[in-house]
Amino acid sequence: MRVPQIADIARRASEVLNLRPRSGHSRTNYLSEKSQLAVYASAAASLSMSGIKEEADMTNIRKNVWELGADWADPILWYARGVKAMKARALNETTGWQFYGAIHGIDQNLWQQLGYLNPEDPMPSSADQTTYWNQCQHGSWYFLPWHRGYVIAFEAVVRDAVVKLGGPADWAIPYWNYFKPNQFQLPPAFASPNWPDGQGDNPLFVQQRYGPDNDGNVFVPIDQINLSALADPAFTGVANGGSPGFGGVNRGSVTAAQSTAGSRRNRTITFTAWSAGATRNRTCPD
């Protein structure tokens, strides 16, 4: 994946809200371009806030987490080290694990109940909380591009930590394609509390991943989902009387605080592309 430089991202992102179909461009092309610019906008907001810079000439290739050759192959081991570095940062640090989780959505009472948040943790400024927290998009076409930009920015922060620890500059987050035969189970490195040497405190492990049967066995019930949305030629759809489209309904952006429900269609597509390490935040309706 080639990630544009921040300046280019910011310039193109500024066009998102005012983008209109140009002469000679079909509505499909217009929506595709608008979606791409929305990705840049989401990534730009997080990366510029975090102070992370991506080089335009660096190509980072994401690989299937189940096909790396070992449960703890180097990309996964470096992932764990990068996540550990993020988790060591305070809540008010914009490149910290908790801060990035809060960008997606935060319920402070629930976080405290689950042990994610200590009442004594230093809080970011009110301005940063208002600007960056509880921003996940659901219920509209912006669902997919926003989350793509979010993952791009998260990946860049992890990569920055990996490089500072002496890891590869082309590190990329592994992906989990659970539709492939026998790959529907959560990859082992994310399902065990231990590092590969047997010691605990594996930063990729989250005890609160309960699984479909609420027993700690995490897998994707592929008999309950499908890829039918990939056959839809329209990216955006309509709320009533027609297809919801590949990306969702064209009704503007909807934040976590505003969204009351998301489409099953959106969930199916996003899970297909979701990285193995990204824990879904239950404070944001989906």
C-alpha cells in the first residue's frame, strides 16, 4: 500500500465536503473519488494529530496472517512489540493505544469496568477529546472509507514504534481473511495470553474477546455472513425503496454518538478487511 504524504493528504482531504461530480464524470466515478478522499481525510486527521509522517515512496504490503509460515512469524512478533509500545503510553498521548481506541469510541464507565481506564489516568485536553474521540462512522457510505483511513493511521503509528525498536521500515499490519478454508478461527497469537517464549502479558491478547458463544473461543461464524455486497455496482444507496449500495446509504456522516444502528451489510464487508489485531470497540454501534 502506498500512503500519500501528510501534505498531500491534507490538501486532498480539504476537498471532501465540497466535492461534486465534475463534467464528464459519472456519479459512480464521483462517489468512488469522494470515498477515496474521505479515506485521506480520516487518515490525515489521525496522522497529523499524532505527528507521524509516512513516506510517499514506501510500499508496505499487508499479508494474510494465517499464511506467514508460523503462529509467531516476524510480522506478528513485531506487531506485538509495536502494540506493547503503544500500550505503555499514557491516555493523553495521541499515539497511545487508549487514545486510538477512544478515536473509534469510548464509554468511560464501561472502560473502567473492564479495566481499560483508571480514573487517575491523565486525560487529554477537552479540545482534543471533542475533536478526536468518538468519531467512528456508521449508518452511511462514510462507514467504509472512515474505517479504512483509521486503520491506515493506526498502522502508521504501530510501524513508527516498530522502526524505533529496530524493526523493518516496511512492516505492515497482517489481515485476516476468514472466508478462506480453515481460517475462520482467531489467529493463535491473538488468542493466547503468552508470548512465543511462554511468558505472559502478550499485548495482542484481549481477555474480553468472548467469541460468538461467549466462552472465549473466538471465531467468525461464516455460515451467518456472506460477500453478496461485493456484487453491488453502486457504492452508495438509498435508505428506502432500493439497494443500500456497497458502502451504505448516502445520508452524510454519522458519529458514534449519533448512530443508533448500523447495517448488517456494512459489517460483513468491514470484517472481511479487518486486521487480525484490531479489537472491535463495543461502544460504537454496528
